[in-house]
Amino acid sequence: MRWLWAALLAPLPWSVKRRLGTWLYGWDVHPTAYVGRSIVMVGKLTMGPKASIAGFNIIRDLAELRLDEGASIASRNRITGWPLKLPPFDSENRNPSLIMGKRSAITMAHEIDCSDLVEMGEFSSLAGFSSTILTHSLDLVRDRWRTAPVTIGAHSAVMTGSILLSGTSVPARSIISAGSVVNTQLTKELMFYRGNPAEPVRELKDDMKFFHRTGPMGLQ
């Protein structure tokens, strides 16, 4: 039934969709926020001022989707969680949610697995096209599925075609080069990372405008 309602809501005008979403699902959406023609089927939706979700996204089975002020999700993204009470995951503290900080951005055609928490710091970006974030994996030693959160630090950028595996983190004020694979918790800020696995290549200057932006990405 929830799938049916989500599909029916998607093509409606935003003013109507917002009222129905608030009534049916308890959305907490600021009047200046916007959701386009996308399927959004989550336990809790919170959107701050001028937050936006463009059209042609599928966002489903998340416990929570939160976009703080000015955060944005562009089009053709697939963002999927896994309900808490369903097997096969045995993580007791699993949180199938996507939390996006102020002015953080997800661009186009990314695949994001939110079996566990994906958290993006303020002004961070999942940029370009076709990157993948995975929060679940198979523990081959125990032959058990497991989950772990993925964190993207504030003012950082993950570029086209990158892969972030479960339990990994991207430091604040850092850049992950296109096509890289992050398979561990990176820690050093102001660093350019590249490769499979992603390793530090060179230090970055703090005066890069991207690290100090106050508005939408690429429009400073």
C-alpha cells in the first residue's frame, strides 16, 4: 500500500504533494523545500529551508531521510535501505538512514545503499555520475551479512565513479579522485586521495574556494 501511495504522489504538483505527504506520512518539510517527481518512501522525512529532491529518483525503505538547509539530491539516483526487522543483517544498532548536512549535495545517477547510516557533512558533495556507496558486506569468515555506516566529511568531494565500501569514512576538506575505491577509514584532512584502494597522493591548500563555499556547489 505504501508503494502505491508513493507512486501516486510522485506526479502531483508540489503544493498538493507536500500536504498529502504531511497528512499520510508525517513529513516535516519546510515550506521552501521541494520534492520533484520522485518516489520517496521512508519512515521519516525531514527537509530544511530550500532543501530539494529533484525528479526521477527512487528513495525507499529508509528509516529516516533528512536534508538540512539547502541540501540537495539531483535526479536519477537510487537510494535504498533495508527495513530494521528483516533478515539477513545481524547488526543490533543498524540505522538505515541518509542524513545530509547543510548545503551538502548528491548529483546524478548514483547508487546509494542505506542498509546502515550514510551521513554527509555540511557542504560535502557526492559529485559527478555513477558513484556507489555500500553500507553492507559479506563477512566471509563468519559467512554472515554485516553492515556499517559510511561517513563523508564536511566540505569534502567524492568524484565520478568512485566506490565507498561499508564502514569507511572520507575526512573533512578532502577530495576522492574519480574512479577511486575507499575501503578503509581515511583520516587526514586537506588531502587528495586516489586509486584502488584510495591512498593519499598530495596535500591540498586550505585556500581552495570549494572548502569555504557558502552557497550551492560550483556557483561561488
